[in-house]
Amino acid sequence: MTTHVTKLSGAHWVRRFDSSSNTRDLSGMFRYAVEDFIAAMTAAGIKVSVSATYRPLKRSYLMHWSWRIVNDGIDPSSIPSVPGVDIEWVHPTTAASVNAAREMVEALSIRRLRTKPALRSQHNAGLAVDMSICWRGAVSIKDATGALVQIKTGPRTGMNKQLIEVGATYGVKKYYDGIKDVPHWSNNGR
């Protein structure tokens, strides 16, 4: 008889199911749409830093449940298991369980996220990208048709309405509830 071995949750789990921050790991035409949008932003003097592209489902599972323990007070003993992830969410004390989940949230860089990470997202299909975007002053950026769009308004981040409209011309759409997941863009706004 074989014994199924589980391991206590904590920051060390983050390295087990790595995600990508490389646009080459995006799917099909979305990859080219993102790369073209980033090239247009860069040419306009906009600083872009990609933090996530493809994300395996197992990493999404860790993100979702660690965030829910910390932010929603979910009982760690109620978390369903997933094949291939032998994590043990329940520690000897509730405080230890929450602390381990908090370590994971920090290590996963989702502490500032204002909505629970999805168990399944466009990242899992290579159809989403998380980007930090910023610039100073006015910029002129080409949309996908080649038209020059001058952006003089704030904020000078990925939350700028005009920049969001430019991104949409490339097929790169800002998360529909942007303020809850500021860096998130995808093929469908989800």
C-alpha cells in the first residue's frame, strides 16, 4: 500500500508551479497582439514591465485558496484537493494555517489584489498578461490601425482610458473591473 504524502502550505509552494512572464508563452495571435501593443507603448516612451503571462492551473489553485484563507477567512479544512497538488492547508493551529497562507500570498505577489484570483483564468490558456505600465507627460502612441493617439490625460498608468482604448484596437483588453486587478489584460477583458 502506498501512502499519499502531503506537505504543509507556505511560501515554498510558490516555486513548485512556476508561471511565465515571457510573451513567447502566450497563445496564438494573442501573443502577437500583446507584443505589438507593447512595442507601440515602448516606442511612445511608455515603460512596460510584464509580470505574468501563462499560468498553470495548479498555480491558480494555490493563488485562489491562499488568498481566500487570508482575505475571506475560509476554513483551510474546507478546501478541496486537486490531483497533483499534495498540499496540506491545515496546520496545527488556525493561526499557523493563516500565517502560511499569508506567506504564500506575499510570495505570489497577490497581496494588493482586490478580488480573489480565479481558479481558471485566461492566464491558464495563455490569453492574458499582467503588465505594470507608466509614463510621464503626454505621449503619442500608434493604435493597431497606425493612427497616432495623443494621451495627455491621467492616470499615467495602465488604467488610462485612452490607453485602454488603444490596447483594444490590438485585441488586448483591460480587465473589465480594472481597479480590482490593475495589471491584468486579456483577449476578452476577463
